[in-house]
Amino acid sequence: MAAALCKECGRRPKALPRQRCLTCQLRHEPIGEQVDAARRRLAMVPPELRVKRTKTIQRLAPADTAWCAGCQSFRDLVDLRKDATQCRACSSATQHATRVAKTYGLSAEQYDALLARQGGRCAICRARPKSKRLAVDHDHSTGAVRGLLCSRCNHELMGSAWDSLAIATALWHYMNTPPAAGSWQPPESAPLLEPVSGAQRPSAASGATDELVVAHGPTRGRARGSAALTGECVRPHYLPSGAVPWPGKSGVYVVLVEDRPDADPPF
């Protein structure tokens, strides 16, 4: 019995149990996975054998494909923009690296290292990127890069909080001890915020102590509502110990903390 063909291209066999072949299925994966696959294809070609896209090599291309000079392989025509010499994954990787380097001073290698440090997930909600890459989050007052966040956490969470540690702290207290519970304490009556003992916030002015902490060009704005950080906190705090999926919620995770009797809240 002949193998069932891919429902999308109609040329290659399905990659069961999916209805598409591996090439067409990859086209529907997050752009980060497409870029990783392109890098693996490139790694299989020795540097001395890599060639540019020429008319000679294009004559060797199978039907409905074209040569990608980026990943050194024949890709479906649908994966290449008109008159492009690279497939969409390679072109996207080049454009993203250029934009991040120009805006934040972060090289492609530093971005990948930071993404690996975060386990390939958003640093806050721990969801994996889907249609878009994780965005570079930075301190608007110093320009220092803080980490990689999904669009929701970067714009809706951090943006709504105005990059303010005071607002984030007030939110934590509100959710932990809401006014209706009778034990709420107004933010203006709460103790002053203090940094965790031994912790160091990234600062472009004081110089980066980590190779991944960098600053970009002129800042786009000033931090609003930021609390003054003075003194040194010597009390034990809750520590993140992992994350588990939220039941019934796709891409939403619950951050677990180390609960100790002698520990204070993480703010």
C-alpha cells in the first residue's frame, strides 16, 4: 500500500500521526523552532562546501523548491519570499539579530544564551513562545537588559505596572491579603522596599557584572513610580522552586515557591 501523502504539499509522505510531512509541519511551528531546524541543517554542511545561490545550483533544485544560502538546503518555494536568497527562517533570524543588536546591544549569541538560561520560557509566566519570539525586557531608566518575556508579560503585566517595583509589590499584597479578607495593609503604610540580601539589579551606570547584562542606546522613557531601594534585607525570603501548568489553561503556569516557616514574602 502506498504511503499517504501530505495534505499540504501533496508530494511527500505524512509524518504519522500528523497529516503533514515533516517539512510542511515545521512551517507551522513557532519561528524559534524553525530557526533551530535551519541551524541544524547548516551545521551538517562543512564550511568549505557551503555555496551561494546561483543559477547553476538552482538548475539542480527539485520541482517547487529553491536553494537557501542561509541553511544550505533546498526549501519549498512557499518558504522563500519573492527574489529572496534565504528561506523565511534564515531571513527572520538575520533580521531579529540585527534589530536586537541595534536596539539593545544584545548579540545573537547573548540572546540565545539568555534564552537557554531561562529554559526557553518566559521568565515570569514560564510559557514557551508560540507565534513570536520572547521579547527583550529592559530597565527604562538605565537601559539595562533584564531578561526575555512573552508579549503578555512584557506589555500587559510589566507595562501596566509601569515598570514599578512598588506597584508589583502592592499587587502581591492585594492578591495575598485582599481588603475583603480584613487583613489588607495599604501600600502607602507598608514598609519601604529593600533589595534581597546578596541580590544585584542590572545597572548600565555601574557596569555590567554579567556578560548577559547589557545596555542599549538612548532610553525611550523614564521609569514611573519606581520605589527607592535602600538598605540591605537580611530576612529569608520565599524562593522559586519550579512551575506547573495551570489546570485547563493552555500556556499558563503556576510558579511554585519554597514555603518555610521562617520565610517572608518575596518582596
